[in-house]
Amino acid sequence: MKAPLKPIILRGKDSTGNGWFGASRGSRKHEGVDFVGVPGQNVYACESGRVRVGNVYQGSTKMKLVEIKNDTYKVKQMYVLPTVKTGDVVSEGDVIGTLQDVATYHGSNKMKPHCHVSVWKFGLLTDPEPIIVPCKCLNPF
């Protein structure tokens, strides 16, 4: 699976929270991994498949997500201003949009701008980090 951003930098922990899979979110757990980026940079499809574009937050149309589905995976990439449309078919590594500034949206200059990636494999929520990070083809630098 391809990385959403290049170079790969995991958010880890900042003063606003933890960006790793399973981190506490009060009564729930973080369902993905956060990859640090620069607002406006290209975001790449982690997987090949059919696209659905949606909103990250109920009641707000500002922060977007791109979901890509195929027979094995469903991947949600959040905080992406899409350049693709619902129904499009993309290949792994295609540009699907640009990174939005989630920190500004939340009014915090302490949060690292990031692309959140959640992965379901055969319908089961899965930690994306081991699937994405070890691939040698990810970092062109």
C-alpha cells in the first residue's frame, strides 16, 4: 500500500493528542494513523479502487475525506481537498487531492497538519502503519 504523503512522517504525539492507531479519544479509540504534511501538498491514493468523496465532520462541509474501496480494502484518507469525484476509479499512487489544514480548522497552531488514514481489510479495521510504512517504494527522497 502506498503512503498518502511524501516524505513519510508519522504524527506521533503532539500537545493536542496522539496520531497512532488505537490512541485514546476519550470513550473511543483512534481508528487510523496520522501522516504529517504541509497544507496544499499533494495527497496520493494509498490503494487502487473506486472513490467516494465525503465530509469528515457531520454538520461541516469544510473538511473532506476520500474513501477508496476495492475487493480487499476500504481506505479513508481524511483532511484531503479532493481532485477526484465520487465514482472515479484511481490507481495506487495517483494524486487524489491536496492536504487541508486541520490545525487551522480546529483553531490550534499546536496540532501538526496531517492526513489521517484508516484501513479496513476484508471489513475489519486494521492498523495502517505496518501496511504502509515498510514499503521501499514510498519515499522518493
